[in-house]
Amino acid sequence: MPLPKLNLTPPFNVTRAGHVVLEVADLDASREFYCDVVGMLETDRTSDTLYLRGVEEVCHHSLVLKVGPAAGTCRQIGLRVQTDEDLDRAAHHFKSLGLPAEFVEVPYQDRTLHVRDPFGMPLELVASMDLVKRELHSYSKYRGGAAQRLDHFQFQCSRVQDAADFYASTGFRISEYAAAGPDDELWAVFFQRKGNPHDVVFANGPGPRLHHFAYTIRDSHELIHLCDTAGSLGYGLSLERGPGRHGMAGGALFVYLRDPDGHRIECFNTHYQTIDIEEDPVRWDISDPMRSNIWGPPAVEKWFTEATVFAGAKVEPPRLKAQPETLEQFLRTHQG
């Protein structure tokens, strides 16, 4: 299948992955997990909402946790746009496609636009929000993994090719992709706006669903300390995958965890720069085991099958049936 063309004059300018709004059952349990294990900082709290950020971040929040009856769902995926005018251009663009778009009031954020993409995913676009002190050098406040900043989202998508076409038309650029079969069908596509391998990733699966959101950490020591902290606080079984080293997106050391409501978060330590437009996207075959792990066994089956549903979005089965090898399949193959 042909890769979509790069659009250097998009209808509006997205600058990066911005924030995520999740619904949870218990703020205290969520706070312990995200502040003590992952190492995020609490910016503010109300009776039903917790605002968190990484120690590197100067914006008010990158993770918002809200208590509600649909705990375990995602309310919004936040994307930053460059200017306030980009919000107006985005509203016009989505409405011209027959997609919903409305301006809403959100605490600690300036003008905020709610839209839904063609696949039903709820997006929250904002050009600016309140600023707080950057705690990058406040080492006495580092806890657990000392998460630095929100880096990217990965989504499960029933129509990866269609998602690739739409997001490329809005200015996202492909850094890497995974393909399958004689027709070279897209199984996953890594899109970026800020100059490293990914801000959003679309991977084949029932969707739309939020597979994970990811925070950077400083180094391998912090990654191991995160795992040790998780174990000591009773979250040892929350580690779903890793530590390991990815092949795609720069060979990062990583670990995936599930929070008390089942939301999946990745913490990882590195990626590469990809800014120059003459760079070609890197292709991987889904049968290549180094695509996902440079070393170690593949991920467990639930890593591919379980994800967070979006509020108000209908989940559809994937068109592409090809699937990477799971840990369960690997063990059956290598028994004895």
C-alpha cells in the first residue's frame, strides 16, 4: 500500500502530544501509582480531579485523572497546536469534513477545542495553558521513575491505512512503519510533529482505543528504580512488559505498566532526532522480531488485545488480520 505524502502546508499546525484525560475510580490509588511509582508531580487536586505533570514539564498538566462512573475509559487526547489561530483553522477544517468541533471551557487551559477524528477518537486541541515551575533540577522531589515529560500516544486502530492518510493530511510525518503481507499493508505507522520518532502511533487492532501513553525518563537507572519501587509498593504485577529494548523508534529501553484502572503507561529512556524532510520512513516487517524487541521474548497476548476505550467511540474490528507473535505463541513453539 502506498505511504501517504507529506503535507508541508497543513490546514492547522499541531506541535506535539500534549496531555491525556482519563477516568478513574479512586484518586488516592491513582495518585500513589503515578506520583510514587511513575514519579510524576501533583500540580493541583479537587474533589474529583487530579492534575499531574512530569518533573521536566512547565505546563500545568500532561495527565488529568477524573473520578467517574466509566473508570477505565479515556475522555480526551490532548494535542498542542502552535497558535490560537490554529484552533480556529482546526475548527473550520473538522467542520468542513462533517466532523464535530466545539470550543469548551477547561480549567487551567486557554481556548480549548473539542473535535472527533473520522474514527471517533476524542481530541482536545489547545494552544496554551497555565505555567508552573519546572522541577527538572529539584532532585529531592524525584520519586520512582521520575517521569520527565509526556512524549507520545499509541492507538489501536481498525483502519491503519485510513488513519495514516488522514493524519498525514494534517501535517503529521511518518518516521517509521510496520507492514505485512504481499500487498505491504500497513500494520503500524509512527507519526511525529516535534522532531523525534513519534507523537502518535496507530497500530492494527480493534479500535479506536488508547493502547498506551508514554513518558520519558532520564536513564536506565531510573527505569530499574521505577521497577523496584513498583515492587516495594505492591505494584510488582502491574509491570506488564519489560524491561526491554525496542527496535523501532530508536532502540529505547522501556517498561510498560498498568495503573489501578487498567490504563497502560510506558516509560522509556531515549529516541533519535528526525527533522530533515529528505529522510525516508524506516520500514519494518511485522515478522521481524527485532521490530519490537532487540532482545528478549515477545510481549504477552494481552499487550496486543487489551486497551483503553474512548468515551463515546464505537470499537470496530481491524481490517488487517495479520498479528505479531505473542509470548504465549513463542513459549508453545519453544517448549522442550
